[in-house]
Amino acid sequence: MSMLFEPLQPNERFRARREAARRRRRRRRSILIGVLLAAVASVALGSKAIPVREAGPQPDTTTAARTKTPAPPLPQPRALPNEVRGVHVTMALASLDGKLDEYLALTKEGLNTIQLDVKDENGEVGFVPSA
């Protein structure tokens, strides 16, 4: 070491090292924030640059006015029954010939719900999938 400069005290060296570390951290954070802002800006600009596709070719307004049909009414949910009367049916029971029809015939007696259990107690599905 040269004798031209005074030797630094240990505390001064530590202070200088801590200050350099702070500067490095500030620089890294600034770069990270800049990169994140650039990414957000590119996504925002990219979404504006992509053209919006139309659903299809627009019909001529003169023919559209002539062939305008009234829109079908939107389906409305049914009113809930005052009392739910149902039966729990397992797949084994529903697979018997005529048994499900027997339960469907009970609507005269007030039955309005059938719960069909497609899995047994072991978690096995009671039918063969079609696919």
C-alpha cells in the first residue's frame, strides 16, 4: 500500500462497503422496475395493436330490415316447488327393467325429484362410459 494516502479506519471501510452495496441494490431495483414497466407497456400496446375480429360478415342493412324475425323468448327458470319430494336411486336399482319408470310414475303421488347415484360406496361408476 502506498503511503501517499492515509490508511482507512476499519469503520470507514465498512461504511464505504455498505454504501457501495446500497448503491448496487438501488441500481438493481431501478433496472427491475424499468423492465417490469416496459413489459406492462408492451402488453398494453400489443393488446391495442391486435385488431378485434368481427363475428362474421355483416348482412346488408336493406335485407336485414326485411328479414328481421322476432327474437325467441329467453328461457326462464322454473319456480321452485313448495315441497321437494324425492327418492334416491342407485345405479344398481335403476338398471333393473322398469324400475325407473316405476319411480317416474310416482309423480301423481307428489314425487318431483329423482336423485340418481351413479357411483357406489367404493367410488366405482355404475355404467360404462360411451367414449
